[in-house]
Amino acid sequence: DKGNHRHFMEKEIYEQGEVVSHTLANYLDFAGGRVKPDTSGIDFAALDRLAISACGTAYYAGLIGKYWFERFARLPVEIDVASEFRYREMPLTGTMAALFITQSGETADTLASLRYCKAQGVRIGSVVNVVESTIARESDAVFPTLAGPEIGVASTKAFTCQLSVLASLAMIAGRARGTLSDADEKAMVQALVEAPRLFNQILNTIQPQIEALSRELSRFKDVLYLGRGTSYPLALEGALKLKEISYIHAEGYAAGELKHGPIALIDETMPVIVIAPHDRLFEKTVSNMQEVAARGGQIILITDAAGAKASTLKTMATIVLPEVSEIVAPILYALPVQLIAYHTAVFMGTDVDQPRNLAKSVTVE
Ligand code: M6R
């Protein structure tokens, strides 16, 4: 049932405040402002390495997780798309664990990667939405996302719930490894607990602006997404979402890679969507935006009030989100990224919930 919504994708975008809150409550003690004691049986303190493997949007969630595990838990992470992981004959050891991220829990390549690790005695954790799935059943520890059934082929609420679980796990690991201070843990938990309340307010505020912008975007054949730090995987996710449902060619790049190639493409026919909260990397990203502007590229900037103020460049649109802590930013910045793809596809008249050639769950290689 789509309720008042035109598509399941729209319904699922608007459900995110609720399901993210529900998911976080499974891992965080809201009242105490701490992470809950971990009962997964994965001894994060004893690990020297974590290998993450997933496909598509779940892989991009994992990429953001890597930044968090390394920064907050000082735990080195290797991450691959599952179709590469399963064949690359990575040396495995008993002092590592493997983490698989999947909405359906049935993705063929992810399952094959899991079985590869399991056969070599590596401990298996999985971040799964469908808890009755094969991947959940074959894991030693299951970290559920409580997103509820996701019907739209384009993953939205599963992604923000995956990020919520990964943020929580990075804190759990940080605590186990003694690398996360009490003060930082409390500040991060509080920021996460308060975030879901902002979702509907943000969606309602930016919706008219994004709907208007999407009409303009629908005229273009190519779109470039740029981001730095945890905004880089979001750039990849934005490009995937736009390709998937609007069929406009889009690419995501690390902002710092611009001058190593994609800058050659910049002209007035390829808009550049820059995801840049006003964080410690903002100034660097602004200099990449200047390079785009100097070549006649049109910029769509997704930032916060401080970022909008600090950048004096002319933009096609500036989408302003609330100023939030670094751990919350990727979860909130997913919202405009999803809405841009959604409204562009709706305007172009594509089959948003069932895009051509795609399956919700890819159970064959
Ligand atoms: O069920 P899974 O999370 O394992 O699926 C992985 C990908 O197939 C999936 O995220 C795909 O990329 C989505 N259609 C993206 O919107």
C-alpha cells in the first residue's frame, strides 16, 4: 500500500525518520546516551582487520562505514564489491572478521563471498534487512536494519538504516578497542538520536526546490556528483540512484580526483552536484567547485547554512540542510540525493518503482 504517495519509492523516502529511529533504538541506549552492550559475539577488540563486502547501494553504505570504523575504532577495513571479493583470493586470517551488508540477504555475489570466508573459518557478521534470509541464516552475528519491507527497486530506507547500524557498530567497536572517549560516544549518540526528528522537516522544506530543480536536470544527458570523505560514497550513491531510475548518465567522483580526469568533461552541458557539509574538508571541496565554475560548469551545491555562506560561487541551486555532527551528515545528506533522483525520474515519466532491466534482488551472478 502506497498510502498517499505516488510510488513506493516516495513512501519509503518519507518513512526514513521513523525506521531510522527504530533501527537506532536497537543499538543505542537513547536515555543513557551510550551504545548498548554488544551481544553479537564478535570480539571487536581482538580484530586486526575487518573485511566488508556488498553490492550496489549496500556497498556504498559499507564505504561510509569504512571511514567510521577506521576513524572511531582505529580498525583497518578492506572493502570490495562482492563480485570482486569472491574471486580475488584475499588472504584471510583468524584475527579478522568479515561483514556483509545486504537489504535482501539473498544477493548471489554477497552470499558467495560469505561462504568463501566461512569456509576459511573467518567470523561472519551481516547487516541485513530481511532477517529470515539466507545471508542472515548463515552468519554468526546478525545486525538487523529495521527498515521494514522495501518495495521500490531503488534502495532508500534500507540505505539510511544500514548507515545507522554501521555508525552504531563503529562506536561499539571504538568502545571495545578503547579508542572512543566517553565524551565523544555521548555526543555522537545524542546527535544520532536527535537526527530522525529532522527528516520530515528537511524533506518538506527541500521538496519544492528539488522538484523545480529536477525539471531542469531532466534536460541533461550527463551529471557529475562530487564529494570528499564520507560525502564521496554519497556522490557514488547519488549517481547510482539517478542512473537507475531516470536513465540519465551520472558518475560519482571523489572531489580530489576531479583534476585527474573528469575535469575534461566539464562544460555547461554537464551539471555538477557537490555534496559538501561545512566540515573539516569543506574548504578543499570549495576549491574543486571553483575549478568547475571556471570551466563554465553549473553547480548544484548541497550544504548547510555555514557552507552556503562560506561559498561565494554562483550556483544553479543551493540546497541547505541543518548543521549537524559529522556522524549524522551522511544519513541526512542521503535525503536530497534520493529526492533529486526521484523527482527527475517522475518528471521524465519512467517507471520509478520498477526501472527497466533491474531486479530488486539479484540472486544470479
Ligand atoms: O539486497 P542487497 O542489498 O544485497 O542488494 C544490493 C544491490 O543490488 C542494491 O543495493 C541495488 O544496487 C539497488 N537497486 C540500488 O538502489
